Amino acid sequence: MESNAKNAKVTYDLENKILHTLSAASEIMELLADDNLIDILAESKEVSDEIAEQTKISAVAEKQIDETRERFRTVAFRASILFFCIVDLANIDPMY
């Protein structure tokens, strides 16, 4: 979850950087001749590819976590029944 949020922020920052560079260029010819923009676009493509790969990995991990969580649901249900039975013993006799 943390890495997904970090990747979203990096993507947002790259998009803003691209948009700022595009808005700073006054003419189309200046835009095409700008090596800085080409470098920014190349960098953003590399980062985007890395983020896409990390997103695939995190999706698999989230699925495994959900499956593991579901296995413990029955145990949690039984534990809650046991807990409330023990708590209710005090209603039967204060000694418990």
C-alpha cells in the first residue's frame, strides 16, 4: 500500500514536470528542439515502466494477503464466541 502511494506521487510529479515544460515552451519549433523535454519524457517512460512492474507485483501480494486473511476469518469467529462466553460467565456467578 505504501509503495503504491509512493508510485502514485512519483507519477503525479512526473506529469506535472511534463506539463510545466510544455507550458513553458512558447512555440512548436521551440518545443521540438527542446532536449530537456525529450529527456524528461524518456525518464518518465522508464519510471512508468518500473511503476507498472511494481504494480503487478503488489497486486499479486495483495491477493495473497486477502487469501490468508480469509483463512483466519473462521478462527476469529470462534475466538469471539469463546471470548463472549467467558465474559458472560460472570453473569452466571461472580466467582467466574
